[in-house]
Amino acid sequence: AQKITQTQPGMFVQEKEAVTLDCTYDTSDQSYGLFWYKQPSSGEMIFLIYQGSYDEQNATEGRYSLNFQKARKSANLVISASQLGDSAMYFCAIYSGGSNYKLTFGKGTLLTVNP
Amino acid sequence: KAGVTQTPRYLIKTRGQQVTLSCSPISGHRSVSWYQQTPGQGLQFLFEYFSETQRNKGNFPGRFSGRQFSNSRSEMNVSTLELGDSALYLCASSLGGGLYEQYFGPGTRLTVT
């Protein structure tokens, strides 16, 4: 079985500051992928960033970066220069298993960016 | 390019009824996945369709079914509705299948009374 743990139900950050959202995972598969999604209050899930288990470099997409520490089984999301529009729920997810894959989401972290 | 559309956006049904939700993927996308989101269970994967074939399925009872048409549009059906089926149902499409860079629709909010 695979599992995602997001220990921060809510986080606050000041506009223009950086924030780290925690995600730890557990899987017995050697090959897997880690995703982060953003869900604004409108409900639509927005793909942010992806990290493969064999990728040696941390993934980056604009202001988003994924701090991947394989030995610690953590895949934290770092948002630099926070903006008011970053206020949303953030979900970490793990995918493994090839064609008959398993996909598991964390419970999410509600990020609030203060002006 | 139009995004993923889901209809209806809101739905109220009575326990025991059945419901059909619709999802139109982004033009050219052949994979459609469905998810259920509830406050208690969080976000859970239901199933994925690719080229009219169900390619993968999450851990849900047989009351949850789906299909995909030749134009890649997909429908999800829930029979014999239970109160616990009240949820936001999200659909996502991707170009080549799998989960990388899925694009999600706005969801259908189903309330079972």
C-alpha cells in the first residue's frame, strides 16, 4: 500500500515570502512519481509540478520547486515570492505501478497568503 | 483551446436513485480520469479511460461505473445512491494517458438526500 502524509492542515505566509508545504510518502515500489496540485476555492485542480523517483535533480516550475529527499521519503513543495492568488488547498499525490497504477492523494494543506 | 467541461455543475438526488455525470475533455486528449472528493476521505481516484477502454480502476464498489465514447467524452454513473456518495466529482483529461499534466474540470457537486 502507498500513503501520503501532509501534516500541515493550514499554513499562513506573508505576501512575497517563500513557504514550504510538507509531504511525506510511503511506498514499496521502486519507481514512482510525485505530484503537487493546487485547488482554489472554485474547486478546479491545477497541476503544479511532478518529480519522478529516478530524477536526480529537484523539479522546478516557475515559482514552484519540489524539494525531493528520497532517503527521507519527503517531497516538499516550495513556493517562492508568494502571491495573494496562491491562497488555496495544496495536495501532494503519489503514483506508482505502471499500467495498473495506484494513485493516492494526501489530505491537503490550506495555504493563506496575507497581504 | 477550451478546457475540460463537466455537466451538470450541481446536482441533488435522492438516496436509491442513480445519476450520470458527463465530462468533455480538452480537444485531442484521449485519456479521461474521474475522482471523488469528500471532506472525510479526501480525493480518491475512481477510474481512467483511454480510447474507450477502462485502463485502471480505484477501490470503489461496482455501483460506480463509467464509459468513454469515440469522441473521448466520458460519463460516470452511480447507481443506488447512498448518502456517502455526496461529493465533488472531478474529471481530468490528458493527452497521452497516465497522470502527468492532467487538466481538471471544475467538478460536479453531487448532493444525495
